[in-house]
Amino acid sequence: MAKRTVYCGLVDESYLEQRVTLKGWVQKRRDLGGVVFLDLRDREGIVQVVFNPETSKEALAIADSCRSEYVIEVSGMVIKRSDAAINPKMKTGEFEVLADKIEILSKAKTPPFTIEDDQQVSDEVRMKYRYLDLRRPKMAQNMLLRTKTTRAIRRYLDDNDFLDIETPYLAKSTPEGARDYLVPSRVHPGHFYALPQSPQIFKQLLMAAGMDRYYQIVRCFRDEDLRGDRQPEFTQVDIETTFLTAEEIQTYTEGLIQAVMKEVKGIEITEAFPRMTWQEAMDRFGSDKPDTRFAMELIDLSETVKDVEFKVFQMALEQGGVVKALNAKGAASRYSRKDMDQLGQYVGQFGAKGLAWVKVEEDGLKGPIAKFLVDATDDIVAATNAEVGDLLLFGADSFEVVSAALGALRNRLGAELELIDQTAFNFLWVVDWPQFEYDAEAGRFVSAHHPFTMPKASDVEKLATDPQSVHAEAYDIVLNGYELGGGSLRIHTREVQEQMFKTLGFAPREMQEQFGFLLDALDYGFPPHGGIALGLDRFAMLLAGEDNIREVIAFPKNGRAIDPMSQAPSSVSPLQLYELNLDITAELDETDE
Amino acid sequence: MAKRTVYCGLVDESYLEQRVTLKGWVQKRRDLGGVVFLDLRDREGIVQVVFNPETSKEALAIADSCRSEYVIEVSGMVIKRSDAAINPKMKTGEFEVLADKIEILSKAKTPPFTIEDDQQVSDEVRMKYRYLDLRRPKMAQNMLLRTKTTRAIRRYLDDNDFLDIETPYLAKSTPEGARDYLVPSRVHPGHFYALPQSPQIFKQLLMAAGMDRYYQIVRCFRDEDLRGDRQPEFTQVDIETTFLTAEEIQTYTEGLIQAVMKEVKGIEITEAFPRMTWQEAMDRFGSDKPDTRFAMELIDLSETVKDVEFKVFQMALEQGGVVKALNAKGAASRYSRKDMDQLGQYVGQFGAKGLAWVKVEEDGLKGPIAKFLVDATDDIVAATNAEVGDLLLFGADSFEVVSAALGALRNRLGAELELIDQTAFNFLWVVDWPQFEYDAEAGRFVSAHHPFTMPKASDVEKLATDPQSVHAEAYDIVLNGYELGGGSLRIHTREVQEQMFKTLGFAPREMQEQFGFLLDALDYGFPPHGGIALGLDRFAMLLAGEDNIREVIAFPKNGRAIDPMSQAPSSVSPLQLYELNLDITAELDETDE
């Protein structure tokens, strides 16, 4: 084998009239009147290689025998294509390589799908032959983009004195949070490690250890039911700092994101990211992760419609709820009654009992509920800035339900009405989170972030007496309607941490058993600290313009947590189970294999 | 809180006469005639802070109340110490900070051990309070060194077009290699993921996918019985390349190591690393990972002693074995009979049935077996370059046993006789490995590296007929007697890979079930490829001058695979087991908790 001179996709002017050696996969072979053209592909792109009888009969014959996905090595001269042959759609389209040597390094059967973008191939087949799927230019680009992203993140953090420290994957199962993946111990029968949902406690202990600034690009594990952008394992950019304020941590995070945007997208962001309280985000967008690429905010009509004789509105208000509206500008003509019924069903997923709406026409509001609103028409029109042709959509229920329903509806309408600037990257800090959510099913408070989040200093007193009103030193970074990451200052005194566990319903013994080592550490000079964790898969997905994190993960699992390629998970040998002191209690469903 | 100006350990000339703010832990408080001195510590080191009544009575009072491990913030002026007060043992020993402000950020109980190097604290206590142990300057330095090491590795690989690509941790259990850690699937009862022992197959498939150059600093898992430098999870610098020769891969590896040595140790290595075949390493050093920092090589005396009437030698030679010797120069007087008995027991661990030895004296060889060697004395003296005062030690057995016993003995004597230059970093390539080892217990061949290692082209034919004689395109990188890493070219044709599995005793069905996806991939244009994996923990350990990888791992497990801090592994709830469809078959040993 000769040494490669350059990647196929990087052949450019600087190689003109020079001899190069390329290695790659045959994308396509064409024979035009005794001249063979091979499109040769590697991770950086494609270049055209020409074989003609004048240059080398021998090479021509070998080239002629090549098929798609053969791996070859070719050597030849980079020349300019004739004007007529220039392909402006190809990065290397002005050039071709006139080859005099070719060697077949590996042959290939016809693959189960063509290695091209925009092929109609099922996700299952793509995952089963992932090594072929990743050859597609778009997927190769995604892998390159992800590498660039992590590289930019690391350089930024390295340059700012953060230490890259690894924490254990064989950790301890804790009762808070999602379901753990467990790892049975062979040496300690009946005992299990847990794969960490995040290295939260470890990174806090690294601050106690004086490491000052820590980061890790680290895998996290959650055994939850899967959704579009969830995987059993995912990657987090995990950051923790000592002695910094929430704003200082946010500023570092912005610096990190700016470094990525510049490196990966060539976008320079110089201004600080906007900040919004959690309450404002919920009020204006019905979401704690608002997509601020478009307006169409929620409008509170509770006051405006308080005297309207419409039972749905009245009931909501009487029960302490709200009435809010969206104004879909100019959308009246685009939504039929049938469409409106579908939107009604859609908001039902978020707990809304129905979707009231009116269209704004020359002679007033029209629609099923218009008759109830007659007396309030002018006020509603004024409050919603309504104009002829607008579609007004109402939510009337508790604050939570209205926010969830209209927040989701806003995102759906934003997409359907093409209000969203697809080239924009809108970053936003959502701050001042509530400390707790009330879990009605469990009948107790749960952490909105996690139990180590520091309450606002002024709210510490209320931890025991009025948990609902406690706000936290917590902040989320939001990008285009996705939660990109979340962070907080952490509790660094034993007193507050113990009160937090009590409020969450921990018995003293349970608290000691599960978190005793953290509580002990708080006794020995635990410094003020805080940090953030960013979802790397999601960040890379958004940078790549994809809508599923599978597209930026080399070997993802499918929706049933299976790797269709290697067929993991699989059954294991009786010896393996015997050594682990385990019995399987369920009937084996062999169709799962 | 004010902003920190500089780390305590980095206060130097450039801060002189300037006002600084420091944050850190109180190492020590001293009161000298109404003036309080606090040694303040952070991850970078220690600086002395002075409080006197002239500067601030208030600050002095607070400083006086501080105890060891309190976390404080101080502000003041950096001044030069008086000549008499200069502490040449401290990096910051010429300076001190005259403080006018102090704030206690966190108080501390008296820790279970003093935060100083060279404390006599048991490993178990150190691990239980790891967050305190890591505050010790040596451990903080180790963490910094490890960060620097990974940083240098990443920069080098980034600069050489390697893509950092993540592979799954929830992978498939495979029968080859060590014991897997298993992860039960909740969704697929009776099925298990396995934590990867290495991403070997994934990285090969990334080459099939055209990623060309891959690296990952990745956790690997082996459920093996633990030894001094083993942990259940360890970290590997995992590298794979396409289209390169073994020598080219080795050259990149050398570049990587050179970059680390320069960045971390300030040592410039410009010459290429020496190469030695596996056979030569075994012949000369009795080891496949020879420590070349000292000589004392094995000397083959099989020919020299073939007529000696000593039964042990005769039997070894008759059975096809060898007689070899070590000459411990000038060591005769340092080893008593009792010492020699101990060395005899030591080599017994490596299968030797005893240790024959003689001392070289003015009037010939002396010792228990000297009488047998009388006729061969001159030849033995000549062959071993023996001089008066030398100690000759003999091994007589099969090649394997003699190599193992004398190889280990050589390392022990090298240490005891202080032959080793502790400042040296001797890198060495050991190449041309045998493809297989014969596992007498299992009655079959096992891979010396792994089943994907490519045999030497000239030996492929012998895979089926004469496995023992097949050599591999495999190479290990050795540092100071430790295996730092191992790599190889890989098989890239289905034919050879199937033959390999056959030779290893796989039934066709088993081969298909376990490795079918790899075999399939070999059909679709699998390029020539190869790589290497380096043990990061071990590399960092050697760079730090430690002798256990625990010293360079933030949160290690103890010898029983337990984390004494968090008490992982632990028992889990019946609900968790129920959801996983598992029963525990063993009696629980609660003392393990």
C-alpha cells in the first residue's frame, strides 16, 4: 500500500497537476465509451476518478471490474474537468483524478441499501447495518460535527482551568430520580452496582476535595420508557465549579456554547444570552423551555373574560384557574373545522378538556363559542391584537393545564404556520425555578431539579413550612425550545441538606443509608459550589439540524432499547447466571431475541 | 463573595505588592505573639496568610477562630517575607499575603486524618473519606497530572485527524475474553446487556463505516479477580485506523507518547522507540514486557551444561527444556542462605521446582550445587561473564517456566539490588507475537491478543493446520516493565475471520450467533485496518511515580470491588428485582454491606 496523499473530499485547487494517492469506497462506476469513471468516497466526501486506455489499460481493466462499495486505492494526477463536465453540486466538482494505478483492497457484495442520502430505508434496517448507514455523507458529516463539538467544548474548558476527572460507572443505586440500570455483583451475592444517572454526587465530592473546577464528557444511564429523543444511555457535558455565583457559572457556560457555535457553525455570538424567570416563561410561552424563535405568546384573558357567560371560562376562573389565548395571525383560513377538531384532540394529550376558538372576521368573532363572547368582543380583540383573518385559540383550566396545552399548541402552530426561522439558534436562560413539584400520585413533593439544589437564601426558612413557595438557585439553558442543560448552586451545609431530604419525605435512617457519605462530607469543610450539565446528544442533534438524537449517535438503540445490529440485550449462559447468584423469574419471550 | 484573583499555590513574583483574593482550605493555624498565620491550601498548592492587629483587628479575630479544613476567603496584599522567614521548601515560600479581610465560607469538624502527604492512613480509611484524601497535595497533583495526560493525548489525536466517537456501554455479552459485567434488561425479561471489556468490535465497525481514524478515551469493564493494579473498571485510550501499516500505527503511537512525555514530564523524546520481537524479549528477559532500564539478561546455558551430571539440568534438557542463568553482579555477599531459600520460594510461584545457585569465589563456584558444575566451571564463568563476588542463579525447566521464573526473579533482583534508574522512562515495542496460546486446562487454543488479530500473511495457511506456529501482526508497547498497551492489524476478510473462530473452537452456529454481525460486515467492503489500546490508568500511574493505579483514580474500588465511601455495591429494593424479573439464589451475606 502507498501512503494516502489527501482525503477524497478534500481534493482542491492546491492539488492541481499533482500526483495523489486516494483510498476509499466506490460510490458509483460509470462506463462511457471505454472510459471508466469511479466516484470515490471517504469520510470527507467524494471525488471523481477517471480511467482511460491511454493512461493505463491495466488500471482501466481493474476499474471496470469494481462494484459499489469496493474498497480501493488509486494513484494519479489531479486535473481540472472540462467546463462542460464541472459538477457545481460537488465540493470537488471542478476536479478529477486521472488514475494510472488502482488496487482493490476489499471487495463487497451488493449492500442492502444504496449509500446515499435521502434513501427511503427503515430505521431498523439502517441500525442493523449501521456500518453502512454511517457511510452516507450526511451521517459521516454528523459524526464529524459531533467530534468538532466535543473538541470545542474540551478546548474551552481546558483553557479555563477545568480538570477532566473521571467518575465511576459502577456506582450506587439511589432512590431519587429515574429508574437505575443495575449491575449484579458476583463477589457480593445479592448486591448490585447501579450505572449512574449522572455523576452528580461524585462531582460535588470533587469540589469538597478541592478540585475547584471539574468537567467530564460522561455517559449517563436511565432505564425509562423511551421517547423520540431519549436513549437508555446518553452523554452529558458535566461541569462543576467552586466559589462561583450562578451568574458566573452561566457566563462560563455561554463562553462554552459560543466556542462551539463558532467552531462548528461559524456563528459568532458576542452578546450575553437573554434571561427569563421560570414564571415569565410559563406565563408568556406556557413552557419552561420556550422556543423564542417566534412570537405568538400566550395572552392572559382571565380579567378580560371574567364576566363572559361561558361556562367553561367561568368554571376555570372559579376554581382558581386561568383563561388564556393564542392569536394565530392570519391563520383563520388555513384551519378547517376538522383541523380544529384535531387540534382539540392534540391539546387533550396535555390535560385540556377541549379547545375553544374563534375566527376574526369583518363583522366580529365567528365560531362555535362566538355567541358567548359578543359582549366582550372589543376587549378580546384589543387584548389579543386581533385583526381580520386571525384565529384565536383559548385555554381555560388550571394554570398548569393551560400552560401545558397552549404551550404545546403554540409549538405545533409555529411549525405548521412556518413561523420559525430554521437558521436561528435562540439560546435562553430560564432562571428562578421552583424548588419542588408536587407529585399528586405519590402524595409528596419531588425535586424540580434534584435534591442537592440550593434554595434561594431567602426561602430556606420555608423548606419545612411552605415547600411549594420555595424557589431554587437553579437555571436551565434552552435552545430553540429544547432543554439543552440544567444547573444550579448546590447545598453545602449539612443542616439544609438534611432539611431537604426531610421535605422530600426521607426517613432519617433511609437518608443516612443512602446519602450518609454525602452528609458526612458536608461536615468537613464543604465549599460553596455549583455547576451545570448539558445534553451533548441533543446539542449535536440541534447543531446538525436533525430531529432525533439517534442521528448523532454512532450505535444507538431502537425504541425498544435493542441494538438491531449486535442484538443486545441477549440471553446469557446458565453459568453466567449461576456465578451471579441469579434466577430469572419470567417466562422467556424468545421473540425478543 | 469576591472574585478569586489567583490560586494559592500560584502566588509568585508577579503578584508582589498587589492586592489578591484567595479561596481555599486552612491547612494550619499558628498564633505567634498575637499574629495569626494561616496556611491556605487549594488544588495548586499552599500560601501563607498573615493577620496582624495593625492591619485589621476584625480579620485577626476571625482568623484566630479558624480551624483546620475551614473554607475561607481572604483578601490582602502579597508581600515578600523577611529573609529569615523564607521557606525554601514551599513553592510560594518567598511570599505571604498580609490579609485585611477574611470570610469563613464553611466550617469543618476535625477530619479523621491530617491532610498531609506521607500520613500513615490505611487505604480503607483513605477511600472512605476520598474527598479528604484527594485534598492531600500529592493526590491533587496526581489528578492534575492525569488531566494533563488526557489533554495531551486528545490534542495530539485531534491534530492528526482522529475522530472522537463514542461507542455503547450497554453492549452485547461475548464468550471470548474475561468475564463480563452484565446489566439485566427490564423490557426484555431474561436478557442482558454486557458492559464492554473494550470497544474492539465497535471500533472495527467504525472503520468499516469509513470513519478512517477513531479514538476514544473509554471506560472498560472486567469482572475478574482483582490484583494490585486492576480495577473492575479501567480507562483505555482506544485507537483505530484504516489503511495504515503496523509501523505507521506505531509511529502515531510514539508521537502520542512523545506529546505526553513533553507536556507532563517536560521530557523530549526524539528518537524512535526500540523494537524487539516477542521471541527476543522472552529469550533475553524471560518476559513479554521486559524492563529494559537494567541489564542482567537471561543467559542460555543449555549447550554449556549439556554434559553436566546434575539431574535437574539433565531432566530439563531431556524433556526439551532449557537451562538458563542470571548473573547478579557483585550480589554474592548480599544474599544469605536464608535469602536464597526465599528466592527459591518466590520462583516457585512461577512454576519453578526450585532455584539452583552458586556464588563465584576466588577458588571457584561455591554453593549447594557447585560440586556438580566442577567440570563446566570455566565454560559457565565465560558464558555468564562471571567475576568474583557474583551470584549465579539457574533455571532448568521448560522454556515457559524458565522464562516466567527467571523473568520475575530478574525484576525482583533488579529492585533489590537497586539496579533500576528510577528517573528513566524506557519505552519498547514488542512485536511479532504468537497468534495463539495453548490453554492446557481448556484443551484448546486461545488468542494471545484477541480473535480479530490478523495473522502474518505468510502464516494464514497454517491457521488450520499448525496454529502453534502462527505469528500475528500484533505489537505491545512496554514501559519500564509494564504493558502500556497492545495493538494489531485486524482481520478484514470473512474467510480468515471464520477460520480464526474455527481454530478457537467455535461451532458454526455459535460463531454466527455471537459474531454474525461482524462476519456480515466483512462482506460489504471492509477496509484494511488496525489500531492499539493504551491503559490510561497505568500510564498515569507510571508518570506519577506511583505503584498502584488507585493513586490516579478519583474514586477507586478496593480489593473486594467495593467503594468504601458510597458502599457500592449495595442491596436493592424488592421492587427493583421484581421489575427486572430476577430472584437472588444465594443467602445474603449481610457482613458485605
